[in-house]
Amino acid sequence: MLTAQRALVRMPDVVGLPLRKAKLLVQNAGLVVDAITFQESYETRDNVLGQKPMRGQMVYAGDKVTLTVSRESYVKWLPSI
């Protein structure tokens, strides 16, 4: 039985990019965005704060990627005391 070899690709650096652009880069590298987690942050809304696997890591084409994305901080809506 023959097994097909999967190509190795380098994980692109998407931290600091807008989510839409990051998803395109990941897909163009032959990877799949599996999960997007949101984290409260003072960064611009929908910017990528983290990624797994890390940038530069060699992974197999078709592997799943998890992105951590900024969401608006609710602290700014609290009244100042």
C-alpha cells in the first residue's frame, strides 16, 4: 500500500495583521484556519495577537491553525471614578 507524502510548508507570521489578511496568508500557505479565539485587548479590533503553530515552524500542508484575535476591551465603557 502506497502512502502519499504531504508537503512541508513554513507557517507564516500573521501576528499583528488584521484577521481577514491573516486568514488569506494561512490559506495561501496551504493550511486551514481551524479555530479563532478572542481575547480582550487594547489593540485594534480584529487584529491577530497570537498563532499556533508559531511563525517559521515547518508543518504539513493541510494542518490546522489556531488564531487568537483581539476584541474590544470593555474597560473603556466603565465610568471613571
